[in-house]
Amino acid sequence: MPLQTQLPTWTAIAPTVLLGLTALVLLLVDSVDPDSTRPTALAAVSVGGSVATLAVAGWYLLAGTGQVGGAIRLYGGSLVIDGLSLFFTVIVASVVAMVSLASHDYLQDRTYQAEFYSLVLLAATGMSLMASAGSLATVFVSLELASLPSYALVAFLKKNRGSVEAGLKYFLVGAVSSGVLVFGISLVYAVTGSLLLSDVATAIGDAGDFVGVAGIGVVMIAGGFAFKTASVPFHFWAPEAYEGAPAPISAFLSSASKAAGFAVAFRVFAVAFPLDAVVPMGIDWPLLFAVLAVVTMTLGNFAAATQENVKRMLAYSSVGHAGYALIGLAALSGGGPNGDVMGASMAHLLVYGFMNTGAFLFIAMVERWGLGRTFEDYNGLATRAPVACLAMTVFMFSLAGLPPFGGFLSKYALFYGAIQGGFWWLAAVGAINSALSLFYYSRVVRAMWIEDPVDGDGVDLGATPLGLYVAVLIAAVGTLALLPAFGPVVETAQSAATALFA
Amino acid sequence: MVPVEWYLLLAAAVFCIGLFGILTRSNALLFLMSVELMLNAANINLVAFSAYWGNVTGQTFGLFTMALAAAEVAVGIGIILVLYRNFDDVDVTLAKGMRR
Amino acid sequence: MVGAFDYAPAIVLLPFLSFVLSLTAGKYLPKGGAFGGIAATAGSLILSAWVFLTVSAGNAYNETLYTWAAGVGEGTTTLTFGLLLDPLAAMMLLIVSLVALLVHVFSLGYMNDEGETGLPRYYAGLGLFTASMLGFVVADNLLMAFMFFELVGLCSYLLIGFWFREEGPPSAAKKAFLVTRFGDYFFLVGVVGVFATFGTAKFAGEAAFPVIAEEALAGGAEVTTFGFAPETWFTILGLLILGGVIGKSAQFPLHTWLPDAMEGPTPVSALIHAATMVAAGVYLVARMYGFYALSPTALGIVALVGGFTALFAATMGVVKRDIKQVLAYSTISQYGYMMLGLGAGGYVAATFHLLTHAFFKALLFLGAGAVIIAMHHDEDMWNMGGLKNRMPVTYYTFLSGSLALAGIVPFAGFWSKDEVLYEALIHGLAGSPLLLAGYAMGLVAVFFTGFYTFRMVFLTFHGEPRTETARNPHGVRWNVKGPLVVLGVLAATVGVVNMVPLHDLTGGFPPEYLHDWLAHGELSALTSEHYGELLHDYAGYTSADVASYVAGAVSLALALAGVLTAHVLYNVADPDEHTAKLGAVKTLWYNNYYQDEYQIWIAESFVLPLARLADKFDQGIVDGVVNGVSSVSLFAGNRIRRIQTGVVSNYAVLLTLGLTALLVVFGVLGGWFV
Amino acid sequence: MIIEGLIAATFAASMVVLLAPDRVAGRLAAALSLLPVVGSLYMWSRFDATGNALTGGDPAFETIVPWLELGGYTLNWHVGVDGIGLPLVVLTTILSTLAIVSAWASIDDRQSQFYGLMLFMEANLLGVFTALDFFVWFVFWEAVLLPMYFLIGVWGGPRRKYAAIKFFVYTNIASLAMFIGFIALLFGLGDSVSSLDMPAIAGALRAGELGSLYGISAGTLRAVAFVAMFLGFAVKVPVVPFHTWLPDAHVEAPSPVSVMLAGVLLKMGTYALLRFNFTMLPETATRFAVPIALVAVVSVVYGALLALAQQDLKRIVAYSSVSSMGYVILGLIAYTTYGVGGATFQMIAHGLISGLMFMSVGVMYNTTHTRMVGDMSGMADRMPVTAGIFVAGAFGYMGLPLMAGFAGEFFIFKGAFESTVHAAMPLFTAAAMFGIVIVAGYLLLAMQRTLFGSFRLETDYEVGPAPLHETVPLAVLLVTIIVLGVAPDLFFGMIQDAVDPLLDFGGELS
């Protein structure tokens, strides 16, 4: 029974609202009594809020809100709630839950915790808005809403040069990209005279002489999204930002923010620039994304292969995964099984949300223990923290796309959709890249399990950070559980994606 | 009545000036201003074509853009402040501790 | 009605049991399991005798007893084990089990009394050896024959290498197995070929492969011949199988393992040379004679190889110092005679020689063993001399064996060797130069045989003792003398079973027992009569008319000449070597015509370097490529990393360039700017 | 359900052992690993399959449960065994238990992890040999590599890291090639299959329902996919020239792991070749008969030559495995009951024999701490039983009659010689058979140098007879080898029954 028949339609936005409210509550809690910081309470609130969001979004998703009987349009269609938006809200919410859980330990005896959590949740709000943006205006606003807190979060460790440098680079590149994005939007508006995606779709067909303008606009918008998804050529911020930022934030950005970027890209390009309309005009954006995908995954994987710093290696691998996910936008063709491949890409982003978040949170744990950041510093870690290392091993092999982990199935579904769409060469490049990726992912595993600890087993890791542990384990369980549970996930995603092309 | 294409060219010119500023300036504040130029280039388009199409969407969005630009600057200034605290300068090329 | 045939499997199983017993419980048994072995072989002997009697009553046995691998689906063959008991097999059973029994007994004196260690291993080896050989003898198809053939090889390896703590024996054992294995390779190809050609490998019965081959040649049956004419293909198959024969029976050029095999305990040498391993090769040819008889080419080659080996080995025996070495080369030479006989169409003659040789060669080895015991394991004849008076039993038995070997009438060896030569002569004269050549070489070899045999006898037993040990040798007990006596008598008398020349002289007396024995039988396809027809019809053998006694006289004369030469040269108080007179030939013979050298060269200077080269290639090229791929991609990764300079302005530049590039490319592609 | 029970039980056992304390882990693992042994033997006694599971036969203990839908294809949990799968299952269970027991002596740190991984690997191996759905199969196939990676990498020798990563990446890239090839076939089949069920796919392919894909004609597609899959499996087998990971892995791996690697993991490759290339594309295979036979011959001779040049006992056995696997390839391409059946039998035989060899090398290494031929001699003097078993195993390797190796090799030779896939097959067979001479050469040489002669040991360790728990596994293996050599029909009957249906192709190229 579709939900919207029982509740007023505005309730469909509830998940996003919940996230926003949680952020405000956190600020409130803090401003009531600014002096005494009570980390557990703050963490509890943000975890609670995100879990509630997750619950509602999941409930909607299962109940068929915005899927059965068409999408729900609010505010003149500038907000659209459908399978896609809910799906990505779920991703974002779960990542936020894990991240805030982990942050409880990570932020121990640091100041400005309330601000931290509320910024995270505000960014999350922006991301879930991105997922449901129905108009280019909403796209830009929500994208900025997601970005601005992120800049601040990356630079959160004010005394730490690395963090600051990361924040700066992230911000500067981000500013440029937002300029590019908004200029692109303005060009599209110039051609179509509207910002509503649906209207743009109808109007762009008869751009006439303005096809060049429209084309430039489309490419620039793509650029703006490329920044959010950390794809070439807007990826330069990613390695530094992920390396310098507090590890939970790296997790947050590389999983949730990337996912949101893809969410908005999927919607905008699928809805506003319909293939059968624009491709004949010479605006072949699938080809554009195909090129980006190939370059991105190759560059990311090759650069990751020779890193010494684990966090930076993960940063590059996250670029590589952006390349994989881009296949969801590249392997499209008029009348092809576009929903399948885009849905597969969505499913991959979900799995990636778990395994990548887990990996970064593990690094957060290592930083918490005060160990170094290079592979050598991980040597023999397994003898000291076997459970956590087991989880990390799961993440690594899952990222590399080995069975029996979720990452294998999602990557498989992705390449497979690409081949179905006739883009077997994309799949081939992807396959070769993931074969290479196995090499550097297994370096981490090797360091943890095979290498002997440099300083002997002597060093005591101190108290086990409970929240971090739990978060990491949740991520690991999720990564494993997504193998058997992959069926419903990918089906939901694919039906949601198919709805876009309808 | 000025043909609307000219506004396109103007906007493009302004955008390129902003871009040029980004590429040449290593001072964070000037960097920020150049970004503002790029945003405003977009605003030119929006306003011009909102007039051309006869709907206010463009103008409204232009306002959004300015507001967001302001917000961006706010965050940006904050970051530049901590940059100054850590590197005693606002030269963005100084911060290159992480590379490769 | 339960008869001998029902117990026949026990002939094989009894020694096998003794093997298992000695292997598992040997160290708890008295004499390290010797008695078990003796009992087992005695049992086999009795059963063999029973089988012999049953067969001589005109019965035969050809049954499949065990399915090794059942073929499923149409057109597939089923691989089985079974027993084939015909006159030939019955005779061979008797020989093998008798010699085995005697060797076991002798071992009591040679091993136990000498206080050797590892006796259980020794008797286990003997047991398995006997069992394998018996199994080979009764095999009813080529595959089973091959399998036991291989097991025989294994046992020879284990027994030759019995004293594994020294350097020599293990190496000799390795050589023995390796060289014979080389022959067996061709044998195995032959077996597979036979299966592929005939779909069966049975020796006897309706569906036996020689029978099918015969029909095929007669145009009666269709067989796969892989694009060859049937004659050619059958010849190829025959020669392939001959490879195994040449290896096991130590024929040229695969004879090199046998002299080294002397490293093993002497009783083992007796077993190997007289009854088991070396005999196996010749027996195989006799077993499937119905197949060889179809191909004159194969027969010719068999004869030539045999004749050549007979002469070739005899010459080398002339100069050896070590008593066992002399015997070793005599063995090679004698088996050469058998091959000559088979090739010359003298099926009976060859079998006859196999029989007689088994006894006198076993005798000679055991006698040599006795001498070695007496000499405290010194085997150099030049340290002996004058043992005649000190160990008379050994001497006289040994003498009887030597006379047989040298082919002096009326000892067994004379009759058999003579008949072999006779067959070669008559079929050769009837228009086969190959056979004539074989005959000629065999004839010359007779002289050498007589010479080296008695050179050995004189050096060992006659003249003055040349060393202290020779003056008062270590005594030997009943368990050594007993076997010697039995064999000595046999060596002297066993010839009566087939005195062809005498038979011809006297016109029918005494009857040619062996001829009649092999000529008839229930399995008509395995009788010498049938072979005769085959030889005549397919191999085109006809016999010229020469009186057997004439030929006999010739060879006897030569043998005597050899003996006399030896007498003149060495039957003196203090003989010298005389070998110096031979000059260059001497070195050639000392070094066995450099046969070992070239084979070792092949192994060590060709195969091993080749292997090392392959290894280098593997490590360098094949593996190098694998590692190269990875390092190349890592290098690429390193280069790509350098894009990330860390300076944000550069990022802005690259970003702009990237965007512009995209815009331009897609603009041009999409034709936006027109 | 028994198969599921077996796999699940083994997984559970691995978890239990993983959590068990180190000192009991070894004993516990051995005890628990008896369960699958019993189970597999029970399966063997209750075995009632007919025909080949992939060509319309009726496998035993079969279960099918739908798992998930993907791009219009159903992925089922589909397992079952036929005459090809069951022997390998039995081999896996027995060998695992023996390897675990033989590890007691050598593994002395992180035992619970070691034995847990061994059992984990066993579970996945069982999955590989019983899965009848491509996806399930592939998951198990890949999952086998993980424990092996750790087993080599953690408990291996000095260059273990290099060996482990080489093995891991090399084989993974290989399975990638195989995967792509198979998926290409799948798409080529189009609507004629609606699931990844291997029997369905095999049936469709053999019936020639392969269509063109992206304008690539069916013929080309077939050839390309065949080659891709062949390459993928060739690495696992390994076939020259894709073998170089094997010696490194073997030399570095601890002996019990080498036992599993040579005994079972290599068989995965040949098993997969049989199941995929030679079952699904038989006629294409016969088109490639000459190159494949050539590869087989080269593997046999070249591998044997390499073994001849080695000084490290483990390297010798490793290279001779390459050689023996060449026989298997030869048997497979023969397409006769004896050829393919013999190849399957040889998988079992070689599994047992190479296991025995690696184990006895390990036993000697545990006391001498060297594997170099030059470092020792006269070992038979100090450890007679071990030496005796080593000799027996070596002769088994040389294909001594009445031992399993001879049966397998003879079946292969017979089948290959009478094969009709190409006129030159008899020649190829004869050429490959020469391997039996070279193998005798290097094994006898190695034995003469190490076991015989007067006792000498470069590393100064006290050398004495091996303890019972090291000898028993060897004895068990030896007995098994001899039993199978005397009565190959224990397995060969069911193998032939499963192989026979493969041999009539039914127009895949039409």
C-alpha cells in the first residue's frame, strides 16, 4: 500500500527534515550549556537522529513511497521524492550513523564537538536534499549546503597543518567548481529558460542555434558534479582532503558526499538531458562520462598502487571507485537497459558506503591508537587487534572486489550491466583496474597479518575505543551481509533508476 | 535593445577573467575574489535571460547565488584565517605538505 | 573338480606373503624372515610342479581372474588380470620357483652367516622379486605382463641397492632401473599401441591379439593401423615392445646396467641373471612369439641384436679381473644367444637355452658366491688361485657349470647353445643374410665363451694360491653347498630333455622331450607347431638341409679351442695376465667399448646441461615477463603520482586545462561551434 | 542436503578452531576435520548419480534454491555431485585431515589461525567441487584463494611475501580472464538461458545455441571465450608457460600447505577445464586439439627437465607436478573414455602422491631444517621408515604399476593414443610418455643423493626417526595410493560413467 495515500504528501520529505532537525537540536543542546561538553550525549543525539532518518527512509523505501504511483513532487517540483532519493538518503544516513558513532571516541577531549556533529548532520541534510533535488536551483543550493560544512569539517583540526591545508585545497577547488557549476546552470537556463529538470528536458530539444551553449552548459554541470564525486579532472582535492581531514570526516566525504554527488548527477542527467533528445544534437554526455570513467578509474588505481601512506592510498582508491560508479552514467544508450546499469552503480555506491566507511574508520582507530600512517606502521597489527584487523581485511578484499564479500557482487553487477548495455570495453577496463587494485589492497592485509611488527609486540594500544570498534564491526557486518542480501538491494536500485528514464 | 547573445559573450568574458585570476593569483583573498567573479558571470547570464524568457526564475536564482557566494566567502575567510595562523601567510602555494 | 589350476594363484601369492611378512614382522622372525621366504618358495615350487604335471597331461589354463578397470560405455576395453598356464609358462614357473628357493637357502649362508644387517628388507625384496617374476610368467595379457615387468625392475632396484650406505650400490641400482626404464618406455608405447590396434592385449584365446593380427594379415579382421600397412605397423609394434626386452635382457645397447648390477649381493645376482629379471625379456618374446613370427623384419632384428650381443659381450668377458664381472658379461652373451635363437625361428631352441642357462648360470653365481665368502668378499680373481683343493664341492659344481657355459658335450649348455646356432644356420642358409650374420657372430662367440669361462676357472681354482686369504679360505656350510650340488647335477644333466644332434644321429633316440612338450597343447595358437606354420607362411622362413651333428661338431670344436687356449695360458702354477698382447683391443675391452662412457655422457653432459639451460630460461625469461608486468605497472603508478604536486594553483591549472580539453573535444565532436 | 551439511559443518569447524586456544587448535582441527571425511565417505557409499551432471545426467545429493535475480538471470544455490565431483570431494576431505595432522609438528605459532584457515579452505574446496551454479562455483573458487594467500604469507619461508602476493595476484588475474570469457558466452547465448545454472548453460552451448554478440560472430566468440577460459584455468593448473608462480609458492609454503596446494588446488584448474572448456565447448576444443596437445607435451617434458635441474627437494616435486598436470591436459583433449576418465583419475592419483611426497619432504625438513639435495645424504640410515615411504612415493610418482599413479597415467596414455581428435595424437602421446623416463631420472638421482650413501648433514641437528603422528599420515596416504592402484575401479567406474556422456558432442558448431 503506497504510503502517500495515508499521510500528507509533505511527510515524504521527513527523512531530510529529520536530519536537519537533529543538527538544530545539537546546536540547541550546546547553546543551552556551552561550557560543559558532554560528548556521549551529543554522539547519542546525532546517532539517534541519523538512525531515525535511516529507519524512516528505509520504511518509505520498502513501503513504496514515491515509487508506486510515480514520484512525489513538492514545492512546484523543485523537490522530488522517489526511489532514488530515498535510496541515497539511506546511504547517507547509514554512513552518518557510523561516522558519528565513531567520532565519539575520535573526538575525545577535543573542543567544539557539538559544532562538529551539527556540521556533519547539516552536510548530510544537504546531501539528502541533493538526492531529491528537482530543479537546478535546488541542485546548486543543496550542493552548497553539503559542501560548506564539509570545508569546515575537513579543516576541523585547526592546530593541525595537514588538516588546514586539506581544508584549504578542498575549499578552493570546491569554490572554483561551484563557479563552474553555476555558470553551466546559467547557460542551460539561457537555452531552456527554466531550471526545473522536467521543463529543461522538454525545452532543450529545440535549443536550435544555441546547441553550443547548451553543450558547454552540460559539460560544465558535469564538471560541477565531477568535483562532488571526486572524478577527473576535478579530483585533485580528494587525495589531500581525505589524507588531511580527521579520519571520520574522510569516511564521511568519501562515502556519503560521493554518493550524493552521484545521486544528483544521476537525476539531473537522466531527467533533464534525455538521451534521445540531446545525443542527436551532438551533446553525447554518456560518451563524456565514459571518458571520465576510464581516466578516473585508471588514474585512481595506478596512483594508489605505489602509495606509502595507507590513508592516501584509500583516498586514491576512492577516486578509482568514483570511476567505477561513473560507469552508471557512461554505459547508457537510447533504449539500452539503462536502469539496470545505473541501478547497479547505485547498489555499488551503497556497498561502497559500508566498506569504504569501515576502512576509513579503521584508520581513525589506528590514529586514535597513535600508530603511524604508513604501511610499515601497520606491520603485525593483527597480533594486537585481531578482530579489527579481520574487519579491515574484509573491507580491503571487498574493495578489491573479491568474493565472498559485498564488493564483489556489486562490482560484478556493475560491469555486467555495462556489458549488457554493449559497453563491454568499459567493463574490461574496469576489470583490469580492479585486478591491479588487488595488489595495493592486499598490501594492507599483508602488513597487518604477514609482516612482523617493527617494534615487537610490546606497544600497548591502550583502552579499546568502543564506539569505533562497534562502528567498524557494523560496517564489516554490512559488507558481508550485502552478499546474500544483494538481491533486494539491487532490485530496488534498478527499479528506482528505471523510474528516472521512464 | 541589445541582442541577448552579447550578454552571453560578456558573461563568458567575466568568467574567463575570474578563471585567469585563479590561475595567476596565489594570494588566497584574491583567489576568493576571482571565484566571486565567476559566480557573478553566471549571474549576468541568469538575469539577462530571465528578462529574455520573461520569467523571474533566473533573477531569483541570481539572488540565491549571491547569498551562497556570501556564505562561501564566510567559510572561506574562516579557513584562510586558520591558514594564516598555521603558515603565517595567506599564500595558497605555501600549503603543499601533502603531495603525490 | 579342484585341480592345480585353482591353486595356481597361490604360486604368485605365497612369495608375496613372505614379502609382506618380512617387511612388517621381519625383525621379530628368526633369520630375519628367511624361513618364511624358503617356505613360500618351496610351496610355489611344489605347486608349480603340480601345474607342470597337469599341463603335461595336455591341459592348459587361460582365465581372467580379476578386473582391474572395467570399461564403461560402448567401444571401451576392460583391463583385467588373469592366468595363462601353458607348457611354456609351466616350465618357466618350475625354473623360477626352483632357483628362487635355492637362492633363499643360499642366502642363509651368504647373508645370515655373514651377519648382514637389514635382513628383513633383504628377504622382503627377494620375496617380492620372486612374486613379481612369477606373476609376470603367468600373465595372460600384455598389460599385466608389463605391470609385473615393472615390479621386477623395482625389486632389482631395491636389491641391487641393498647396501645403500655405500656409494656404489645406490648408483648401480639407479642405473639399472633407469636404463631398463628407458627400454620400458618403448614397451609401454607398444602396449598402448597394441590396445589401440587390437582392442585387447590377451596372449591366448579366441580374441588374442596375435590371433587377430594373423587374421588381419590374412585379410580376415579389420584393425586400426594408423595409416600404415598392417605388416609395417605390426613390425613397429613388435620393435617397440622389443625395446623393453632389450632393456631387461641387457641386450646391446642397453646392456650397460647389468655389469654394475654386480654391486648387489651375489645371491641376488644369481636370481636376477638366472631366473628373474634378465630372463623376463627373452620370456616375453617367447610368450608373444605368435606375434613376432608374423614379421620377418622384427625377427631379423631380434636375431641380429642377439647375435651381436653374444659376441660383443663375450669379448668383454675375456679381460675382466672380477669373477662376478666375467659372469655378468657371460650372462649378457648367453641371453644374446637366446635372442638369436628366437629371431632365427628357433623357438624351442631358445626356450631350451633359457632353461639350461637358468640352471648353470644360477650355479655359477652361487659358486662365485661361495668363493667370495671364502675369500672374505674379495672378488678379484688375481687374488685367488688354488681353491680347488680347499673347497672341492664348490670346485666340482662350479666346474660342471663352467662346462655347461662353455658348451662342452655332454653338459646342458652344449645341447641348447648348439641348437640355437643350428637353427640360425639352417634358416640363414635358406636365404637370410641377417640370420647368417647372427650365426657367424654366435659361432665366434663360442670360442670366446670357452676361453673366458675357463680362464675364470683356472684363475680361481687352479695354480698356486696368490694371497693369504686364498691359502686358508673361510669355510662354507651346508646351506651353501646344498644348492650348489642340486644345481651342479642339473647343469650336467638337464640337457637330456632335448639332445637334437644325438637324436638325429641315432635316428630317434633319445626323444626330443622338449620339442614334443612345446609342440602340443590345448591352446593350439601357442604351440611351436603353430609358430612353425606362422614362420613359414608369414615370415617366409624355410630351412636348408644341414645335419645337426655337423653344426654341433663345429661349435664344439670352437668351444674346446677356447678352453685349450685358456688352459695353455692360465692353467699354470703362477699365470700372468697376457692381456698386454692384445694391445689397443685390451683397453677397448677393459672399457667395455666405451658404452658406459657415451651413455653417461648423454646423461651428464647433454641432458643435465639442457635441464640447467631450461631452468635459466624459466627463471629469466618466463618468470621475468611475469615480474616485468608488475614492475611496469608500478612504475606507471609512480609517474601518475607526480601529477599531484601539492600546489593548489597547479591543480587549478590542470583542472582548467582538463575542462577546456573536454569542452573542445566534445564541441568539435558534437559540432557545437558551427 | 548432505552437501550443504558438509560445507556448513566445515565452515563451522573453521570458526570454532579460529576461536580455540593455540595449544589445542591442532588436535581440535584434526578431530573436527574427521567429520567431512566421514561425510564424504558416506556420500561415496550412498552414491547413486548417473551420467554427467552438466550434460543431462542426474547428480547425487542435488539441491536447488533460488538466490537472487540479476539482469534477468536467476542465481541459484545449486549443488550436487556426479562421478567427477565425488572423487575430488573425497580427495579433499582426506587430504585436508592428513595435512592438518602433519602440520602438528611444523606449525608452532598462531596455530588456531592456521588450522582455522586450513578448514576454511577445505570448506571452500568442497564448494568448488560440488557447485553446479556458475555463480556459487565462482564465489567458492575465488574464496579458496584467500586462505591460501595467508597460509603461504604468514607461515611461509623467507620469501613468503613475494610468493604469496605472486600467487594471489597471478591467479586472480587468471580467474578474471576466465570470468570475462564465460560471461561473453553467457551473453552470446542470449535468451536461451535464464539462469547461471551450469547444466543449463552447458546444454545450450553444446546444442549450438550460441549467437553473435556485438557483431562478433558466434564462431569467433566461441573461440575467443574458449581461449580466455583456457588461459584462466591454465594458470591454476598450471600449464607451461603460466607455471612460474607454483615453484615459488611451494618452496615458501609450509609443507602441509604445499600438500593442499599440490594435492587439491591444482586440481581445481583441471577440474574447471574439464567442466567448462571441455564440457561446454567440446567441438571448439577439438579444433584446438593440436595446440592443446602441444602445450600438454611441453608441460610434461619441460616441467620434467626443470625438475631435473633443481636442488631443492620441494622445487623438484613442484616442477614434477607441472609435468604430471601435463598428462591430465593430454587426457582431457583426447576425448575418449579412457583419456578424460584417466585424466580425472590422475587428478586423484596425483593429489595423493604429490601430497605424500611433500609430506615426507616436510617430515625430513622438520628434523634436518634443510631441503637442499646437496646438504644431506644417507638419510635412510637415520630415518628408515620415512625414507622407505619416500622411496615408495617416488616410485608412485614414476608410475609404478599397482600404485595409483600408474593407473591414471596408463588410462591417459591409452585414451590419448587411440584418440581420434587428430591424426597426430599417437605421436603426441608417445612424446608425452617419455616423461616417465625423465621423472625416473630426477627422482632416482635425488633419492641417491639424499637418502643413500653414508650419512651426512650440513645443518647440525639431531636426526632421528620421525614421531608417530608424522608417520601415520604418510602411511595412510601410501596405503590409499596402493589400494587405488590395485583397484582403480573404486573410482574409475563412476568417473567413466560421468565422462562417457561428454563424448558425443551434438552439434555445437552446427
